[in-house]
Amino acid sequence: MAATVLRSEKAVQMSLYLVRAFVQMREQISSNLGVLKRLAEIDKKLLEHDVVLREVVERLSPLLNPEPEDDSKKPKIGYHRGNR
């Protein structure tokens, strides 16, 4: 707008500079929106995987940490006194 009012070469250059700056800002914002959308998708998938992994850990924990067995209930194997 300054170029139309002032009608100088410097005003035209500044006007072009401002237009290019706003175009570049618009491109940056649109590219950032794409990245933010992709990050939101990744976050959603991570939350879904987190739920599934928690379920897997809950189901595997009894196998990984079994309760101690009572040795008195097991039959003894081998020769022991009193097994005649």
C-alpha cells in the first residue's frame, strides 16, 4: 500500500518484501499444520498401543511372577527313609 501512496522505488521494494514475507509465513503455517496433524495421529496410535501393551503385561504377569509353590504337597522323588 505504501508503494501506491509514495510512488518511489524504495516503497515498491518494501511492499514486495512485505508480500513475500506474508506468503512465506502462510506456507510455514500450512506446513506446520500438516506436521501437527501427523503428530496428533501418532499420539492417538501411541495411546491405543499403550492400552494394548498394558493388557498384555497384565496377562503375562502371572506367568512371569508365579506364586511360590508349597513344597509339602509335592510327592518326594527318590529314596527316602520311610518309603519302604
